[in-house]
Amino acid sequence: VVVIPDLRNYPWAGATVRDMVNDVDTSLEWTIKNIEQFGGDPSKIVVVGQSAGGHVAFMALLQKSRASLPSAPQDTIQSTQHQYRPTTWMPSSLKGFVSISSPFRLEAMQESFVKKGLDDQLVDRIFGHENEKYDPFLVIQEFRNTYQSERLFQELPPIQIYHGTKDQTVPHETAEAFYEELRKHVTDEDRLSFISYSGWSHTDPILESPMEGDQTLHRDLFHDVVKWTDSNDLTWPEHDPIISDPLCPQFMVDAGRFFNPF
């Protein structure tokens, strides 16, 4: 069972990143409480986010983990009690989190933002002038050498990061730096992993490569879900033409790669 929630985007209804994170928070609460009605298992939920979706999803997990600490910052507690109602789910109840081409070190992405037409003032407005609060790299650094660090990261589910080495939107080195920062807190390889896709762009994992019949990301994601949810009865349909055949002519994929700005 797959749940694909939407979230508010800037500038719709004056939404900022805080609102986007709260929308993810509410979506997870709804999923845990209702997925059984659709044949799902609320004890076997895996969260997956691509690009900005991975960023706001991880911030929702991180925000929940921080709010659970005995001396949680007041602004963190208040941000989890948003305009809908306080949510009760916890990151540790999830089986895993997967990010794909996601920005986790925002301060190092200013040049990339400018290339995409996002000047500093626009970025500030998107983040509601709370840029540092929603920069995962900086938030994690706050817990370096603190007694609460172990508890914070134990509350998070296993994390798998996928990133293309030719990503022009979210440079590969920023994702790698975030992973290395996480490794200072999470040393168990079963709880944190980073996989680079050689030569892939920002959208190759989810768009161009599947169009060519290369389902590497989806196969890797499938195996993550099987491992985390103990669903060993499931097998990847390796030779199914629906999976392995190209979805469109190669010249169209090549043209898409040429014009794709990501």
C-alpha cells in the first residue's frame, strides 16, 4: 500500500517550510491511524521523500525526535503543536526513512539556489526567515557532544540516502557531507547507509532512468522495504517486462536529459 500525501508549497496560502513540515507531520499521523482500513500495516511504515520532499520529511522526523527530549527547546515543542492538532506518532514507530536527491546542507547550497533563480531574499521567505532551524546539517551539529545526542538519534528510524553523482541541483558533496555528519552519531551500518548513483542527475533515479527501463532505484528501495519490514516473502520481479522494458523511445529520454535543468 502506497500513500502519496501532498503539502502546501510557497507561496500558496502564505506557506513556508514550517507549514510543509507540519503537513508531513499530519500526513504521517493520518497514515498510522488509518492505513489498516486500506489493507496496510501501521507497524510497518517506511517514509520515502525525493528532493524537497525528503528534506521536509526528515525535518518532521527530526522535529518529533527533538520534541521528545526532556529539555526540548520551546520553539520545537510549539512547532509540533501546529494549527491542526498535536500529533502522537513517534519516529521510532516507523520502520525506515529513505531520501532521494534531497537537500540536507542548505547553507552550502546558496550557489545552486542562485543558479535556479532563487535569490537569498526568496529563499529566506520560503523558509519563513528560519533557515537555520530547518537546515538538517546545522540542527544535527547542535547535538554534537551533548548528552542528549544518543537519545535523539535512537529515536530516529533506519536511514537510507540515495544520491546521483551528477546532481546539479543538490550537489552530491552536500549529501555526502550530511551523511558523514550523521555517521558521528549513528555508527550502526544497519541504521544508516549512503549509496551514490554514478553519473545520475537530480531526476535520473525517478525519471530518466526508469523511462529507459533502468529501475535501479526502485529495486534498491524495494529491498530496503523488504529488509526493514521483514517481508521476506516478497521478491523483485526481475524479468517482468513491465519493470524492465523502456517506457518510451531512447531519443525522447536523451532529449529530456538535454533540456532538463536539474
